[in-house]
Amino acid sequence: MNAANRFLGVVVGLVLVALAVLGVLAGTGRLPGVERDEPILSASLSERWHDAGNWAIAGTIVAGAIVALLGLWLLVSELRRPGGRSMPDLVWRTEISEGAAETEPEPLPSSAGRVRVETSTLNRVLAKDLQGIPGVDRASVHLTGQRDHTQLQMRLLLASGVDVADLHRHVDSVLRRFAATTGITPEVDDVAVQVGARPTSRVR
């Protein structure tokens, strides 16, 4: 969840808590200016409510639906993988020329052979390579964007006492191998690092 979603969630939560507190105080007669058996709405507001008839009920339903949709949007934003849409699978055209295989990116003629590599496979391979770095206990990655402009999000769980400068060199080496193998040079968009049981910190 990004900062905007967190801020919106905090605002919605505070508003709902404030309304609940006001309702409890009014119901127990502890709200200044409101008697325990006295309606919270003023007489004029109560008349307007009754005069509106079905429109008042419809407005309440619409307001409730908006709040529900807002909550659903926040939930989806929290559960959605970071970084947006995954990068499309890689597809190459393969031609045999003088005993060697030559590969070119799409577009592809219908008669050409094809080699397809799923993005999920690239994610797993890159994560496994990162986990081979000394001091990296667990790694996960997410490739997004397009082949010519790929972004990378990394999550690294590190052992205690890892040398940050040494880690940086190893990660650069892994990314260079990945670029040499796939032809993709991803731009590192987000790195979340966790050392042991410490909270996650981010580097952009």
C-alpha cells in the first residue's frame, strides 16, 4: 500500500471512529448540548428528512455504497502486487542459419519458429540468482513494464551483519548476468530490504 492509500485509509478510519464515539456519547447523554432522549438531528433537519421521502433513503444508500466501494478499492490496492502490470512474456523468432540459431524479437511471421519465456519464469530465475548472494536468505522480484522499458521491484531478506557495499556489488553482477542472458536491462524501481526480524525498509 502506497502513501496515498495509507493516508486515505487513516482519514476514513478516523472519520468512522469519530462518528462511532459521537453516537455512543449521544446515546449515553454525555454529549454536550444533547439530552439522552433527545433526537440528534434538529427539528428542521428531521422535517427535511421526512419531506425528502424516498430520496433521503436513496441518498443514504448511495453514500453507503460509495463508502463500501472506497473500502474495496483500498483492499484491492493493498492485496495487489506492487509495481503495476507484469511484463509480457518474451517471444523470439528462431531461424536456423548455417548451423546457428538466430533470434529476433517480434513481430513474427506465421512460418517462423517461436521461443516463449514466461515472465513468471524470469521472476523465479532472477530471484533464485539473488538468493545465491552471500547473506541473502530469501529474495522475490517482480518485473513490470515492457521489454524495452522494464522496471524491477525486489524484496530481500538479509542475514544479520551483511556488508551493504558488498551486497550492492553482488546485486549489480546478478543484474548484468540477467541482461546478458535475456537482453533485458531492468530499471530498479523499488527495493525492500529486511534484516532478520527488523521491519522492512525501502530504497528507491
